[in-house]
Amino acid sequence: MEKRVLSGIRATGRLHLGNFLGAVMGMLELQNSPDYETLYMVADVHTITTPFNIEELRKNRREVIIDYLAAGLDPEKSVIFQQSEVSEHLELAFYFSSVATIARMQHLPTFKEKVKQYPHHSTMALLNYPILMASDILVYKAGLVPVGIDQEPHLEVAREIARKMNQLYGTDFPEPKRFATKGEYIPSLTGEGKMSKTVAGSFINLTDSLEEIRKKIRSIPTATHAGGEMSEGVKTLFKFAELYISNEAEKYKEEFNKGTLQFVTLKDAISEAIYRDLQPFQERRKKIESDQKYVDKVIKEGAQKARAIASKTVKEVRKKMGLL
Ligand code: TYM
């Protein structure tokens, strides 16, 4: 049987390079392999677990779908949909919450980080975040999830829920595993932590021009003189070198060790390679943006296909739990 795959991205804005390398590249690889049946959604319901703006949410969830299509996700090969349109995710999440403890959810690093970031919005929705994510995956009985390394604690929760449900109710949920890419952890351009939409100056947008990319890559903090111990900023730079100009990365590293490296040369070479890589995406995005009817069609058909699978799982669970 084909292995089922599910992944999603929140509707917090347009995608950045971290989302692209950590998640979308894996989504594409699995979509284009005949061994997998792929479902990719925009996690619009997850977006309401932290403070949000109604109009922005409405706009952003569509932008994510457009980004997906521009990146090469293909509705002929993948089911592309909006999470909120398949209410079975929410129903199953409630059933799952009966096998997940409050203490387990409170101890997740992602929960703690968000509480620190939004101390006045420590809501039940936020606490339930990983349970809804487990439901997103398991409502399709997906065994493989292309996401960045930061999502690993959430997948661990999904595996625990699958195990508990199977033990208690005799369901046949798989224990979902992460599908990793080379870019599973893209560092921030600030030289501290990971690339993230919520940290200003940390990210490159997929629609950035060469000028913008150059300016951003040049802003990565690097020591004035090459050589010696690598600072976080220098490590970040070499990470991009390995991803984008792998043939020349060794040469630049040698120059760094000898103390002859001109950082700006390396930075500009990386910027040009990133831009070159993003150009087809940017061109496709413009075309798709001008055909909103096509986007509507993709969203509508995606929801229908997703619902057909999800409703079966929910029915099965209700029966096994004595609710039907
Ligand atoms: P989100 O919206 O935070 O991030 C989207 C995806 O991008 C990856 N990512 C990164 N990868 C490498 N380096 C980075 N700096 C970087 N920043 C972000 C994330 O790992 C993620 O894959 N909980 C999910 C959304 C979700 C989901 C799901 C995912 C909801 N339900 C079901 C898979 C399956 C999230 O917050 O992603």
C-alpha cells in the first residue's frame, strides 16, 4: 500500500526560507515519489492558538496555498486543503484529548516558549495545540510527516496518542515519523536561534528580490577578520554555503582557516545562489496570483477529497469509543 503523508504550515504569513527548506522541500520530494499518497494543508485553525488578526488570517491562509502551488505542490498529485474546512480534525482532537494529560502538554518546550512570548494568552487552545496536530496527522492515518526538527516534540505526542488509542480502543493508528530534509534546521540571520517569522531580521522571504536577499545575508554578523573559532554568525553563513554553493563551500572554509576570507565575497555568492534558486518560484507565484479562480478550485476540491478520508476515521473512532 502507498504510504500516506500529511503536513501543514500555519497561516501566520507568507512562507520564509526556513519553511521552504525544512518543510516544503520534503513535501515536494514525497509528492513526486510514486510510493506516497500526500496531503498538505494550511493549518489555519492552529493560527488561532496565539493572538491573531481576523483579516490577516483570512488573507494569509490563502497566501500559504498560493505559496504551496508556486513551490510545485500539484493538486493532481497531492490533496491541498485548508484545515478548518475539514471539521473532522477538530472532532477527533476532542476524542484524543481524553487520552492526553494536562501535565504532558504543559511540559512541551513549544508550549513554554509561546507562554513566555504571550503571557496573557495562555489559553486552552494553546495547550491543545499538539493534540490538534496529532489529529491532523492521524485522521488520515498518515505515517510520515515532512516537517522541520522543531516539530519533533509534537510528533512524539502524536505517537503517544496513537499508542494509547490503539491500546484502549483497538484502533489501528500508525506511529507517525518525521521525514527530514537537509534544511531541517535553518538558523536565524541574526546569528542566534532559528529562522522565524516572529523574529525581525531573522528570515528571507521567498519573494525577496536579489537586493533584499543581499542586504539580509550581508547583515549576518561575522567577525571582521577571518580565522580562529567560528562565531554563530559565521557558522550560519557556512550552513547556507553548504546548502546553496556546496561545490565551493570547502574552498571558502580553507580561506577562512587561512585568514584570507573576504566575508562579503562569500555572502554575495550565497545571495546570488539563493536568488537563482527562488526565481522559478517567484515567476510561478505571479502567474498563480493572477488566476484566483484556479486557487478557489484547488481549495474546494482539496477539502472534498480530504473530508472523504477523514470522515471514515472519525466514524470508526466513534464506534470504537461507544459513541456510535
Ligand atoms: P510552522 O507554521 O511553525 O512551520 C512550518 C514548517 O516550517 C518548518 N520550519 C523550519 N524548518 C527549518 N528551519 C527553520 N528555521 C524553520 N522554521 C520553520 C517547521 O518545522 C514546519 O515544518 N505545528 C506546525 C503546523 C502543523 C502541522 C500539522 C505540521 C499543524 N498541524 C500536522 C505537520 C503536521 C507548525 O507550527 O509549523
